[in-house]
Amino acid sequence: FYVMCLLVIFLYVFAIAITQMAMDTSMGSLYFDTVHASMRTLMVSGVFFDNVAGVSDDIKAESYICLALWFGFILLGNFTVMNMLIGVLCEVVSDVSKIEKEDMQVELITCKLKLILDELDQNSDQLISKDEFRAILGNPAAAIALHDVGVDPVGIVDYADFIFDDLLGNKG
């Protein structure tokens, strides 16, 4: 947002300067007749490079000072846009990195818990009973793994009855 505001300020300041300097010239009446027209020319030709060579040739034929301002704007305007694009790219890379780290952490915790569950599964049915659940919470490695993913191992014991109630209200 701030970079866009900076670009608008550059547009406005350079538009005023070039409009004043190009007054009563043919390129002034063609490209820089008003501040609005100057801002449009600076944006379209100076930032987006639409017919930049033609505008540059017309300015060069009239005034080298306006040409210096023109190229100064092109330099500042495009560095501003480039800075904005780099900022967007850095933000995307940062978000992707954060998501990948979370995915890797979830995968690691899943593997740890799977190994712990396989050790504590007393009847080898790949299901957790209430007793096996309490045994898991008594295991320090499991408590650390749960804590690493943001689960409070002490607090989850209070919900064991709720977790193992089936739909009919029977305790499991």
C-alpha cells in the first residue's frame, strides 16, 4: 500500500514539473497539456512502457531538461514498482515457508504418535480404548509430541470420558 502511495506521489510531482516545463511546446500539447494528462502519460508510457521510445523522441526534440525529468521518472517509477513486486514475492515465499514448516511438523508428530500408539495398543486392533488412551497420556514421549502440536496433554485427560462416549451414551 505504501509503495503504491509513493508511486502516486512521484506521478503527481513529476506531472506538475513536466507540465510546467513543457508548456507552449508541441510535445507539451500532445502529452503534457494538463496535470491529469501528464500523470496518464507518465503512468502509461513511463511505468508500463507503452510507446516509451516515441514519447522519448518527442521530448528529446523539444527539451533536454524535460528529457532528464522523463528518464528520472522512469527510473524512480520502475524501481518503485519493482520494490512492490519484490515485497509481494517475499510475502508469498514467507507464507509458503510457514505452511511447509507446519506440514513437516504435523508429519513428524504423526509418525511419533503412530509409533507410540503401535507400542501401547494392547490388543493390536489399531483402535484406542479408554485404558490405552490413558496409557498414551502417561507416556512422556507421547505427552511431548502432543504438546508440540498444541494439545494440552494434562487437559485432554479431563475429556477422556467425553471422547469415548458413543452415540447411545454408553461408556467405551
